[in-house]
Amino acid sequence: MIVVGCIHILLHGILQVSYVLLSLSRAFGENMLNWARESINLIPPQALTDAERLRFLNIISDAASGSSLHTITDRFGEISDVCRRNKTVQDLVQSALRPHDLTFAVVPQQLS
């Protein structure tokens, strides 16, 4: 979801997404960083370099540590370029982060 936020920067503006990510990181701290790490590791290396992954995680970590909205917004602006590098990268990222199809099973209930 965090990385999906990066994609939404294109649609909703860096400031709004930065504010949401900053709020979530401050509210959930280390859990947010772990969640971001798990999410970003789903993106294949063809779309995102190790340096880009690390930079994104550092931004989230700094947000959780109390960095200002202005500082975070500027840094998200830099990393958002990754999201719009080209159509192939956009497709790879969106495909990696798209929820897998859910399979539901109907459990028969016993009649009383």
C-alpha cells in the first residue's frame, strides 16, 4: 500500500500523499517501516534498484522519526520519478502490488 501511494503521487499530488504517509509512519512507527519493506520487496528488480528501495525506506524511516512534512514531500518528489520512469516500470510495479485474487469457500451451515 505504501508503494501504491507512490504511484498515486501522479494522480493526487505529492503533498497529499506525503501527508498521509507521514501520518501513517508516525502513528505506526516500526510497524510501518516493516510493512513498507515487505511491500517494496514485492517489486521486481527490473523495476526498482536496490538503491531506490533503500532510499524509499529511508524516507519512511525519517518520517517515523519526526522529519518535517516539507522535507518528506521534497524527498517523495524525488522518488516519485521512479514511479513514472516508463510504462513498463509502471506496469511491473502495479502488477507486483495488485492484490492477488481472493478465493472464497462457502462453508455449509448445519440446520438446527
